[in-house]
Amino acid sequence: MEYDFIKSRLHLYAVLQNIEDLVQYDEESRKLIVNWNIVIAFSVRKSGKVYLIFENGKCTVTDKSKKKPDIVLFFSSPAHLNKMFDGKANPIPLKGLTKIGFLTKEFPKLTERLEYYLKPDDQKLKDASFLMLNTVMTLNTALFALKELLLFDTVGKHVAKKIKGSLVMMNVEKGPAVYIEQKDDDFEVHKGLHNNPLAVLEFKSMKIANDFLNGKMDAFSAIASGAVATKGHIEWLDAVSPVLDRIALYLA
């Protein structure tokens, strides 16, 4: 099914990349992986593959790895992966059986921290450090998911034709940033500021960004009040807005 396929792509390429920021900003996660030197591959039949590369106290999530994986977690279908994210299925370990202890004891501690930050509530968001990391993750997830929807979702593919040559950046003023660039028939997403973005959606604070991205703030009022600023090719921002709204259809 198209739904399961797209949802699996979002899990692979938009959700798992948050582990990079988790281990960078969350002290508990950083301590957990400080001595990890391991490559874990998530391989999903008829969907895709990503590598989680842990080394030197950092994590890189990528679809290409020069290093061979130490552990390969195989999923027989997109639906199989989605069920795992829902806590209703387990992967098939094709490689790394000698590391079962790591998979059952150490790695779950990290995924539990990821889930903690990806599922905010009003009480958690009162904590400035939680608000910051949840906002970073929400911002990054939005644009990595946007890429997948522009490539595969019915509405997204229609919008992709309208934004040829686009480079859209979203950022918090003096804070985190992420941008998506259209190249040929593909899109690239990068974390960090771009020197010359062609379209910008900028939030005045972490709180404003969090409220806006989680649908707690009216977009028109936010822009009119100056809490959110738009610059450059605003028509591109208007075009991708309904695609961003569709993320909730897959990751709600």
C-alpha cells in the first residue's frame, strides 16, 4: 500500500535522523553512547535502508556507509517497520546475533529517550531544555518528511512540479535551522543555516516555533504579528504548506 510505504519512508528518513540531535543535546543519551563504536543498518524490503553510525561519541544517520554494518535489522515490508514503531513487531536480525545483549539492553535505552523527546506534553514543554530539543527534532522531522512527501505522496508530487529550483529554509532566530533544496528530480535536506536561502520561514523564539509547528498557533496571525517572518519566494512557502500539513496523516 502507498500509505504504508510512505509512512515507512518517514520513519526511516525523517524520524531516525533525530538520533543525531538526541545524542548531541541530551546528556543522558550522550553518556549512553560515549563508548559505542558500531554501525546499525535498518533495511526495509521495498522501502529503503539507513545506517546509524556511532563513533567518537556521535551518531550519523545516512543512507550510505563506507563501513559495513555490525548489525542488520531487516523488515520484510514497509508495514513490518511501521508495526515496530507502533510497538507491535520486532525486526529480523540478519547480522549481529552475537550482539543480542546490546540490541535488547543498551540500544532500547536510546530509543526510549528518543520517544520521550518526540512525544511532548504541556508539562514537559515547560522545561527549557526539553522545549529546545523537541523543537529541533520537530523542525528537522518536518523538512526530512517534506522531502519524502514531495517525492512519493500524491499531493506532494503535484506540488514538487511547482517548486523547481527551490531552496527553502526554516529556522529559529539565532537558533537551529534546516533547509531543503530541489536538485534535478530530487531534494536534499541539510541541517544548519544556508548562506543564501531563496525562501525563509523564521521563528522569533523556540516557543513560537514549537507552537507553530505543532499547530497551536494560527499561521496568519503569527505572520501578521511578526512572531513568524517570511522572506524571499513566499509562493514556495505557500506551496509546501499543505504538504507539511499531510505529515500528520502518516506520523500522528
